[in-house]
Amino acid sequence: MARIDWLRIFYHVSFWVVYLFLNTWLGSLFNRIDLNKAFINEASVIPVKILLTYFVFYRIIPLYLDRDKLWKLIGLTSAAFVVAILLYRMTTEWILFPITNPSRNVAFFNWKGIYLIAFDLFITVAAATTIKMIRVHYKSLEFEQELMREKLQSELNFLRAQMNPHFLFNTLNNLYGLARKKSDHTADAILMLSKIMRFMLYDCRAPRIAVADEARVIRDYIELEKLRYNERLRVQYEEHIEPPGGFIAPLLLLPFVENSFKHGAGGTTGTVEISIRLTLKDSILDFEVHNTVDAEPALPRAEGIGLKNVHRQLELIYPDRHELFTGRENGSFRAHLKVHLERN
């Protein structure tokens, strides 16, 4: 059994009640008659207007969407107005006037009267249809926006789903290197990896996390990488988060750090210097990563999955609210991100 939409019924009844009293007032004003008589005049013909309006809504407007039925649309509209004019005329001549003005004698097919009736019906249908089409338009916009939100959310979920295997793959390679060396730090590295994976699996489900939490996982990742590279790795990490902090989409910053170790420490043979600075002040996040690199390669290196992923997430989550630079600069690779976060 179909559910009754009482709110919709209420809106329709409210429209016709307002229309009745507004037209009563206008009829009294322009025809110079008292309100009681104007109300009786309008109440007697409003059923015809209601019938015509809903016929237009549910029989004629749907034809407008089908261009192949143009002639049927024109014919049905014309027929509906002819029938409505006849019903209107019959109501006034055979029911209303005998009660309110018995002495009045007007020909049934009075062209001036028919013109005024047609105009009255047209104004009524036009007003109701305009309101309906505006409502349909806004509902269509809401539907499109909802589809867009769902599409963006699906894309974000896909991007985040890509991040976890990508990160795990790179980190397992690091653990493999430690295991090959039979390093005493292998167990500690596995423990740190489990902490990071727990963060990714559980904390990153929320659309936003505290910047302090993202900073904590960055520190854990730095400690994990230090176990692998020992003395040849020099890391400088600075963190300044102004109270009360802020919230950011999860895993936006970690890929830059991961990239610096992969292409800095992992891509060079000598001493590697990595500098990481994270600042949050007045809801503006400033994040910068520098790492030393070897000489410019003969062929440009394609951007990895991680950074491509972050680029797309920034476009989706912070459109027109972020600035990002990545590239070689004075013998090092530099990534600089500035994001205007939502205020708490």
C-alpha cells in the first residue's frame, strides 16, 4: 500500500486556500463588490480551476518532455482549456448567477465573457505550474548535487583504498631489507608498522582527523625508517601546532614523507638529509618536506601513485583552498603544501 505524503497534501491545500482568499480580495477590489459575494464567486469556480491545473500537471506536462508528441500536447492542451471554459461558463450561468443575481441575463456564448474566463484559467494554471516547475528544478538540482557528492565520496574512498596497499608494499620492502641483514631492529620495525597500520585501518575511517594525529603517525613513520638507514640518514623534524589544533582529511601528509624516504634515502647512495616542517596557525596548515637527491636523471621520473593520489584528494576535498609545489630545487626535492582548513 502506497504511503500517503501528508506534507505534500498540506502544501497543495495551502496553495489553494491562499489562492482562494487572494483572488477573493482581488475580485472584490477590481469588481467593486463586497468580500462575501467575491468569495462566493471564486469558490464556485475554483473546482474547475483545480481540475484543469492537475490535468495539466499530470497529463500535459509529462508530454512536454517527449518531443515526438508535440501535436498531441497542443491538441490536449487546447481540448482541456475548451472543456474547462465550458464547465466554468456552465457553473456561472446555471448555478452561480441564478443564486446571486437572478435578474442577470447574459448569452452563454458571450465572447467577452469567454475571453475573461480563458484569461482567468490561464493565469491560475500559469501560477501553479510556475511554482511546480521551480520546485521540480530545485529538486533536480538537489538530486544532481547528491549524485555528485556520492561520486566524489566514492572516488575518495577508492583513492584511500589505494593508499593502504601502496604504503604497505613500500614498508614491507623496508622490512625485507632489515630481515636480510638479520637486523636486531626487525621486531621493533614490525611493531611500529602495526601501529601505523592500526591508524590507517581504524582512525582513517573518519572524513577528518586531528592534525596532531596525522603528525603522530608521521613521527612513527620517521622512526621506522631510521631503523633501516641508521647513520647515513639525517632527519630534521619540526612541528608547531597552535592550540586548539585543527582537522584534516586523513593521510594527506604522510605520502610526502614516504616519498622523501623512498626517493631520498632509497634513491641515493651517500648521506641523506631530510627536513620536514609542519605548522598549523590560524587554521592554515603549512607543510614542507626537503630531501637530498642525486643528479638530475636523464629521463624525467614519473610521479608515483602516492603523490598522484594526494593531488587528486586535494582537488576533491580542498578545491581553491590549497597550494602545492613539488619539484627539484637547489639539489634537493621539495614538496610544499599549504591548506586552508575548516575552522573549529
